[in-house]
Amino acid sequence: MEVESSSSAVTNNKIITLEEWNGSSPTKLSKTFTIKASHSSFSTQRSSARFSYVWKRFLQAFVPEGFPSSVTSDYVPFQMWDSLQGLSTYIRTMLSTQALLSAIGVGEKSATVIGATFQGSNLDSNAKRWRLVADLMNDLGMLMDLVSPLFPSAFVVIVCLGSISRSFTGVASGATRAALTQHFALQDNAADVSAKEGSQETVATMVGMALGMLLAHITMERPLAIWFCFLSLTLFHMFANYQAVRCLALTSLNPERSSILLQHFIKTGQVLTPEQVSSLEHILPLQLTSWSSKNANLLHLQVRLGTRVSLFQNTETLEPLLSAAPYYAKAKYLLVERKGVIHVIIHKESGAADVLKSFIHAIVMANLIGKSKSLHTDSQSWIDNQYDIFIQKLKSSGWKTERLLSSSIIWRANWTYDPLEEKLD
């Protein structure tokens, strides 16, 4: 019995084509699978169909459902580099563990130790940087394990420092991993992305352990070979981590990304994409990149978000505060410029949108220092005329404008302004 379709041929002389499409909405669909078959070729395609089925089932264990449309475009390169750096970590763990066990008298042939500690503010704000810091601390922990046999008298101290270093790694990597998982999940599928991350981690662990045990056996009682392998793998680990973090195009707004976006918008009237901003933002601490000419443009360094009111209690600091107060009688924040630094005092009733607006306003004011004689008036004029346009263009370019990722604001304030009082200039 034959079943006919209006758009596909089902006779022996014709080919049927079936396509699978996936997406979060009818306007965002991508083709994920295609079947082309005819009665004459069905028998020859049966074996390849079995292979395709097995391959599809295999992929389902390691990539999120709906891949690739269910995750961001930077998911694949990040996972590739992340798996490589993880692989080098497990291999080095075997080398450092071998050294640690030999230092406490455990025979090389009788021990297999496997340790892993992963746990799931400012960490969200600078997820890229803390990701690198976490792995660096893990490198230091393993280095201390490898060094411990060389200093028997300080063995306990060195091992304890290594343990503390890895504990820091667990906290930082867990927090940043949660932030990155939320970034990758395009269809509210963070749990699925996290689960597939676990599958990928398991494979990397098993492969890394196997290679690590082989390398540990080959380099046994050969200190120079151990150190050469460890240092080489550490350099590769740091390179892979840097590449993994560099390929991330985060869409959340933190102080540095907001500063880069705003300065470009002020100059050109256009908004950069997350990919463009990713190539401009700093990953390493600014102290290590002070030679870079880009540092001069980081206006967010001139902003202090969530300043305490008590810092303005003496006569010298109180005058700028009183002069600024009339301009923010109806606002949920108050900006005070002092010695080239913009202090942002947050109202106790302000929400996430108010905090973001206050920070953007502060960046605008910082950009006007040395260019305007009336910072408050000119910056407020820009906010009134351009802020909504700026936010709308950010949304259109894929940026998340619900809030600013920054350090926790623990100091807030409440103020009232009587318009009948004499205004200080």
C-alpha cells in the first residue's frame, strides 16, 4: 500500500526528501537533518542509515538537544579548547600525584589516586578573567605537589598550600561555569547544556587518566623527563585556556563592556556586536597589560559604583555632593565628580535598571571631563536624548540590558531635596 504526499513523490521512479528543522521560533529555524531516498536505492542506504542513527545517538550523549540552534555560536570552539585544557590537566595530575605519593613513601606500583573538586557578584561580572585565574591556581596547586618531594622539611606546608590553591579553583571555576552555562543556553536549556558538559568532562577525564598513567609509567624515576612533560603540558594548558576564553562572546553587560560599547556609540552612533566587543575587552588583569594603548579608553576605571555617603562628611568632600544634589532630585542615583573620579551613590529604592542607567550616566560624565564646564547639565542632556536609543540598539544587537553585572552594591542611600533651599554652585 502506498501513501502519497502533496510535495513528495512516492512512486518507484521518484525520490522522497524529508528535512528536519529546529529553532526557538518560526523565524529562527535551522536545518538539522535531511533524508533522501527512493525505492531503488533503499536497500543500499539501509546500512548508512544505521550508521547515521548510531552517530545521532552518540551525539545526543555529548551535545545539548537541538544542537546547534539550541546553543550560542561560541559554544563549539569554547568546548573544544576547554576539553583540550582539561585533558592536559588530568595528565599533569597523574604526574604530580605520583610525585606526592613518592614523597610520603607510597610505592609507585601500588597507588592510583584520583581527585576532583568542582562546585556549582564579581565572578559573574568578570567570568572570563576569573576562569583564567581559577585554572592558574589549579596549575599552582599541582606545581606544589610536584615540588613537595624536593623539600622534605617543608613537605606539609607545601602540600597544604597546594590544597588551598585547588580549593580556590573549585569555588571560582564553579561560579564561572554557572555563568557560562547560562550564556550558552539559548532555549532555556541550561540543565541540558550542563548535563552534556558532564558527559564531555567524563570522556576527557578517562582519556586524560589513561594518558597520564602511561606518561607516569614512562617517566618513573626520571625527574628531568617528569619536569619537562609537566612544564610543557602546563604551557599548553594555559594556551588552551586563553583560547577558550578569548572565543567567548558574552552578551551580558559588565563595566568594561559597557564602557567599550558606550564610547563607540558616542563616536559613531552605532553599537558593536558581542563578537566585536569580545576582541576589545581585556582578559588578563589590567596590571599585566598596562602597556596596552587600549587602557586609556577604559572609562569604567574612573567610576566608583555604590559609594558610601559617609565618605563625603568633611567640608572638602561635602561641597561637591551638595552642588550635585539638585540635579538628581527625582533620580534613583546621585553622581559626584571629584578629582576625575565619578562617584555613584545608589538610592535605596533603585532597581537593576536604575543601577545600569546610573553607570551609563557616570561613563558619559567621565567622558566629558576636560571637555565640558557643566558636567551635570551636559551629561543629563545626553541621557535625556540618547539613553533610550542606546539601550534599544543594544537590544537589537543581541545584548542583555536587564541589568549590569558588577560587584555587589552594599552601600545605598536615601535623600530628599527641598527646591526652596539655596542652591550651592
